[in-house]
Amino acid sequence: MVALVLFTIGSLFAAYEGIEKIRHPHELTSPAVALGVLALAIVIEMWSFRTAIRESRSAKGDEGWVEFIRHAKAPELPVVLLEDAGALLGLVLALGGVGLTLVTGEPVWDGIGTLSIGVLLGIISVVLVVEMRSLLIGEGARPRDLAAVRQALAGTPGVVSVLSLATQYLGPDHLLVGTRVELESGLTVADVARTIDAAEARVRAAVPAATPIYIEPALPGGGED
């Protein structure tokens, strides 16, 4: 939420500043200092971005970077990646604006560069809203994890079918699983308990993040909720 607010405020301020520079262009006072600061900032930001990529690789696994940002359950890594990528690209845009101003002698390019940074920050804000909204209000398991849970339940000896299944992430490594399963007829109370224990063990083996698991047994022909 803090990152979202910062990106939004930064976007609005940069857009306002860029529009003002375009409407009322003025010469650069210290172009050499501006270029030096931007070049140094780019080098530092590249180092930070490289560190963020290295730390995210283990969590990303075989997924692409876009899929990782869309599906990550720990929001801090995607936010850091977006922050560093946005900062690096913003610095490049600023450097381009200053450079074009020096080459062409038209200070309006500095304003265009600043306005482009505002647009970039706005895009990142929208991405953060879209991708983090589901984590704030509750996000279910991915389709592949959902299929793995269903397969683990259906493959448990004594389970006839899975009548209903619901999941929700309570945290990055805590997936709540609630399900209603139809059991074979003729099972004793002890058999039902053993079947439920076996089903829970199979689900946790298939999806380790599934820690709270609630299984409601149903008699044959009990129907679906």
C-alpha cells in the first residue's frame, strides 16, 4: 500500500512538473551536473535491480517474469522488482530528455522526459493495483495447484469423489483448503478418520502450502453443496 501511494503521488507530481516544463520551457542551469547525477544514479539502480532479480529467481522458479509478478503470493518481491525497473527506466527517460535538450537546444524535451516518467509511474501504479488487489481481499490457489489438490483428494483410498472445493491464501505460504468429499459406503468411524487423515497428507504432499485443511465427509449420494 505504501509503494502504491508513493507511485501514485510520484506519477501525479511528475506529470504536473512535465506539463509545466512543456508549457513554460526554460534552459538547463547545470547540464553537466544533471548528466553526471543521472549517470551515477543509473549505475546504482542497475546494481539494485540486479540484486532484486537474483533474490527473486529462487521464488520465480520456471515461471516467466510477467507470470511471477502476476501470480506471486509474497507481494514484496514483485513490488521491489517493479520499483527498481520503474526507477531504472525513469532515469533513462530523464537522461534522454536532458540529452535531447542539449543536442537540439529545445528545453521542451526536458519536460517531455519528465512527463514520460509520470506516465511510467502511473502505469506501475495500475499494475500494482491490479496484481495486489486479489492478495488484499483474498486470492485462491492457482489452477495447477487447484488441480493438484483435487487429484490428491480423488486419489485417496476410500474417497469416491470431490463434491466441492474452495481455497484461499491466508499468507504467502499458507493456503486454506476446504472441501466436501463423498466417501465409500460401509466405512466405520475409524475408517472415516483414517481416510480424512490420508487425504490431508496427500494434499500437503501435493501442495506444501496447504496447511489448514478442512475436509467434510459425505455419505454416498449426499449431493454437492
